[in-house]
Amino acid sequence: MRHGKKRLQLNRYTSWHKATLKSLARNILIYQSIKTTRAKAFVVKPLVEKLIQLSKDNTLAAKRQAFKILCDHKLVSLLFNEIGLRFKHRTGGYTRILNLGKRRGDDADMVLFELTEIIKKEIKKVKKTEAAKPEQAEETSVTEVTPKAEEAVKKEKEKRPVSKKPSKKFLGGIRNIFKKERDSL
């Protein structure tokens, strides 16, 4: 008899169900916030809460249990070194589910599943030409930099070949002949 063994199976076979849960748990720990369906979020929430609770213990046995679920040493170290320390003084409620509305294609309920304490990492993108100018300015005097920098920019522009795009699309835009207004969403 299978009394008390109810679970949300997500309409998948057992191995597929386990793989889905592992994948969602790994992604929530890596990205700290993911967009998924309501059913998947409610199924994976206990697993993620259990992993964060394990990370608060910070014992070898807890690390082995977390590795059994996550199957990645780097992710386990991230869990125990960063995420576990963030939730050290919290007794529960490590994740939250925020409603986003319905998905356009199949009308599924979409949610934002995230950790309650998120550290946002800002990555600054620096262009190569902008990065090169300050380094040259530190090494040489101001009077020497401006002519050299202008010459370097001119040389880069001259070296780049100017490629023109073809005037017509593939096969003269034959795709537009068969595309009808009702086919687009």
C-alpha cells in the first residue's frame, strides 16, 4: 500500500521528475532567482529549503547530503560558503514565490521563484578602446597621449574591412510569400 506517499509528479516518469527537481534546485542556487511555472516552483521549494537548512549546519555529513542532491562540488561550496552564511540568523522562509501572470503560449501560471536574501552582482562592461586610453594616460604624460590615441583609433578604423549586407534576403525573401497574417501570434 502507498499510504502517505503522495507527491506532485509533474506528469513525468520518476527519473525525469528527479532530474527536473535537481535542475531547478541547481538553477535557483546559481542564479538566485528563476522564472518558472507555479507547479514546478511549489514542488521544488521544499528541496531548496532543505538544502539551505543543511548549509546552515556546515558539517561534512551535511555537505555529503547536499552533494548527493546537487552532484557538483563547486555548487556545494557556493551553498555552504555564501548562501548558508546569508541565512544563518533566519529560522525559515528561505525562498519566495511571486506571481507573474499567465504564459502566452499555453496559459500556464508563471511565477518568479527566488531566494529571500539576494546579492546582486553588478558586472561593468568596458570597451577595449575605453580601457586602453586610461592605461596609456597613466604611463605617459598628457601631451603625448592625445596624438597617439587619435592615431590608434584612426588605424583601427582603417584596418576594419567594411562589409556591405546583401540587398535581398535569402532567396529574395521567399519566406514572406508563404507567411500569412493568421500564422503570426
